[in-house]
Amino acid sequence: MKKITVAKGDGIGPEIMDATLKIMMAAGAQLEIEEIKIGEKVYLAGNSSGIDQQAWQSIRNNKILLKAPITTPQGGGYKSLNVSIRKTLGLYANVRPCKSMFPYVSTKHPEMDLVIIRENEEDLYGGIEHQQTDEVVQCLKLISRPGCEQIIRYAFEYAKQYGRKKVTCFTKDNIMKQTDGLFHRVFNEIAQEYVDIENQHLIVDIGAAKLANSPELFDVVVMPNLYGDILSDVAAEIAGSVGLAGSANIGATCAMFEAIHGSAPDIAGKNIANPSGLIQGAILMLNHIGQNEVAEKIQNAWLATIEEGIHTFDIYKAGFSTQKTGTAEFANAVIERLGKKPKLLPSVSYAKGIALKIPPYQRKLPAQKILVGIDVFVDFSNIEPNDLAIRLQKLNSAALELIMITNRGTKVWPNGFDETFCTDHWRCRFYAKASQSVQKSDILQLLQAAAEQGIDFIKMENLYTFNGIRGFSLGQGE
């Protein structure tokens, strides 16, 4: 008997959760349910995170959360509960299988059968944003080697466990050479350890186009957080419907399972919502906790139900579907087919011990880190690049000199173009003279001189080399 935490959520959440729990119990799942309250009511009671300490403790004790969709109230000040749970509990891997149910569910891609594995904790989803000038705000994109290693290794281990033949990586490292470049480099390193699995890298824009047009070309796809968030929804939709897709969020100790769709408050309480997404999330959960026979029984019964044309309104197609059902009736139809297998759709057979164990990150010896300069970001309006350069060159010292000014990443000094539009946000690079290293005291001296000159510096980034390799971008186009 496994004790799990269950959150029925908001909107259609209680209906689809009740349907899902009923199916699991009928199939013989050995579960003890501990229910928690999270979401809209908790938000509106004054908790900006949507979850209280008692709920946190339940999840941490039981290690497994089966969650229905929640509603985040309109307006500012409310944190994303999904992001909070994923990051706080270290749920680094988001796993989303996307498989066509053609011809029983409409799709243009009948041979589609892929899994998107998305990094879940970092990238732009750190949510670190600042307004720096009247005209410019920033969001920090943070990519770490530990984060890259664990998600990429998870993708290859998943492919190995499930007998998949290829892992494809999507990044944009032709532009973001440091952040996405790190993800790509780690992918190449880890791929060498899995010689029996084909590996492929694509720039995310062409990769997304191929995924949308020819998803049958892909098997397992791994990518950073933002791209994975967007493209996993795209993949689910072109497979047939976002409403049919489940999601697993896996960490070293805890895991969360859910449908990927929202709470749909407009149809709440009408007994018309499709519970399939949450059913798929529950199947992922059952495999994760080792109740593979139950997961297999439910999935085959679900496939048989879909194959027999018993459909909820979202996928019902007149002249093709045989019966339009409500939420509860669909659950009953699945229960009636427990023990059956589909006749035309491929049935499933789940191996034992599917939960993947990724070894903990092994920190490497620190690189030789040398300070070689600083990027000083300043707020100036109504000033031309050449005039700004004249002011900033007064800050040159024996150790540092101004070598470049950019605006929104485009070099505007020296040799800038008059046609380049400039905001009030400037990156001003001071670099070590004669390739010498720089001391922290040199940086402090430069900033003190800037303050005395009335220069409004708003942010600084030290420039380092690591084992002689530049750890910063050169500028547009590099």
C-alpha cells in the first residue's frame, strides 16, 4: 500500500480527479489517499503561494503528489504554484509522452509517438526580473551544469529504459552561446556514454518547425525549460488534444503527476470534462511507484475505450464516434473494459521498475578563474553613443579601458551606425589592458570614479576566463 498526496484542484479538477481515482481503485491500485487543499481558495484566503505548510508537509512525507489543475486568481502578486512545487521539491525533469490515437482521435500525424523531456527548474523560469531604466526591463536566463547534466542524463536513461532509439536536443546556441551553448556541450558529452542511442542536435526554431510538421521524425526530445514548456503543448495538441496528455515531474526524492491542461472553470460542474489527461498522469505515477500491472491494465482499458468510439465532447466526432459521454460515464466505460486490450491501437506492456535513478551530480575541480574586465550597465537618456564614450573614457585607468558600448546587445561604439535605434540602457565594457588580469580593487576604483562623474550605473557583470576560456559573450554576432 502506497500513501500518496492528492490535490483535487479547481474548476474541473474535482470531477476529473474523482473519475481518475475511481478507475485506479477499480483496477486494484494499492493506494492510501491523503487529500490536501491547494489553489484558488488558498490564494484568496491570503496565501500568495497557493499552498500552506500542512500541504507542503504532506507532499514531503508521501513523496508523491497527484494534482488536478488549479486556478491562479487574476491580478498581480500570486506566484505560480506549479513552478513553486517543481523548484522547491527539486522536480527537475518534466516528462510528457505525446502519441497519436489515430484514427480514433483526429490528427494530421498518425505515426506520432514521441516523449518530450523538459528541464524544469532553471532557464528563464527562475523568474528573476528587474526594471533597470525607464525603457528597459530584464529577465535573467540561468543555466547550470548540474541542471544540464541531470536532465540530459535522464533523457538518455529514459530512452534506454523504454527501448527508444534516438534522443534529440533543441537549443538556440547559435545566439546564446554561453547558456544554450552549455546545454549543447553537456548533451554532446553525455551522448558519448550511450553509444547504442542515436543523438541529434537542432537549433530550436528549425527543430520546432520539424516537430510541428513531421513529429514522426522524433523519439525522445530534451530541451531547456522555456522551449520545453512551449513545444510540449504544441506536441500534445498536434497529437490530438492537449486534453489527452499527462505529465510527470520527477525529482531525486519527490514526484508530481498531473494533466497538462488548465482548470477550465467555464465547464466546471457540468460533467463534460475529459479526464484523460489526469488518467494519463496517474498512469505515469503508477509506473513510477512500481504498480506497473495496474498502470498497464488502465492504459489498455483506456485505449480500448477510445478505440470503441466512446468519447467526451472535446474529441467527439459525429459519424465516427459511437457515444458522447460525460466525465463520470467515461470513467465507468474505462472501468468496464479493465482487463481488455485494444484491437487496432497498439496495446502497452510496462516493465517492472520503471522509475529511473539518476546518480547525484559529481562536482568537478574548480577551473582557474581569472577576472579580465567588467560590463557596466548604465542609464542614460538623450545621449549619443559617441558622447557617452567620451564621458566613459574618463574612467579609464592603468588597469582597465573602455573597449565597447552596446545597446540591447548591438555594438554602437566604436564604429556604430547612425541607423541603430538606442534606448536608455547601455552596456559599457571595460577590459584589462595588455591582456593582464584585473583586481577587484580595480573594479571598485572604476565604479567609484563613475559615481563621482554622476554616471548612473545600474548593474555590473564581472568578466572572467575559466581555464583560459572566455566566459562571456563578445557581442552581436561574436
